[in-house]
Amino acid sequence: MKEKEEERLKLLKQYEEDLHNKGIEYICGIDEAGRGPLAGPVVVGAVIMPKNSFIEGVNDSKKVSEKKREKLYDQITKEAIAWSVAVISPKEIDELNILNATKKGLTICVQELKQKPDLILADALNHINTLRNTI
């Protein structure tokens, strides 16, 4: 791994390292796609990676080519402790509104993880009810 990329990944993982050092073992990262377009589903993904995970090229999906995303998908799902994906249909979005549809996707993802997280990091969403009593 190139020195510059290794340094970028170390900076990216610093927040997680601080949490691990406080005794938090299973950190779940969650992100979504599809909240901006006028049509189409919202897709939410959740993943718990091992503490020592360092996958070259991991970045915001908008900054990664489609070909690289596909390679990263294979690497991430192979190495992950747990991962899940939820798709919320346009019909559900119309019924719930985009924010609640995204929350629904996030909740489904957390519930479907094989390893339940100690902490959830969700991009741009706060105070989400993930039905904690079920996890």
C-alpha cells in the first residue's frame, strides 16, 4: 500500500480507533444512497469491520469509480464481521416520506446484522430509533 494511501486510511480510521480504545468493540457504519433523486429506491448498507481492517481505496462511494466500488464490495463483504443491505421502494418512500424511509432502511439493516453493534455511526442521521430492545 502506498504511503500516502496508508496515511489517508489511518486518518479515516482515527475516530473508530478512539472508540475501540474506549472499549467499544463492534462499530457499525451505515450509509445510504438514493435520497437525492426524484425517483427510485433508497438503499441502505451497514457493515461492521474488524478493528485491524485496512482496505486500500475505501472512500465515499461518490469518490470511487463503479469498477472500484465493485472490487471494494467483494473485499468488504469477504472481510466484514457482519453486513446487511436494505432497499426501500419508491412506493414506501411516498407513503413514509424520504427521511422515515431512510430510517426504516437503517433499522432493517441493524436488525439483520449477524453481529449486533455496540455503536452505530450513520451518515447525516441523528437519534434514530433502531428498536434497540430487539438488538
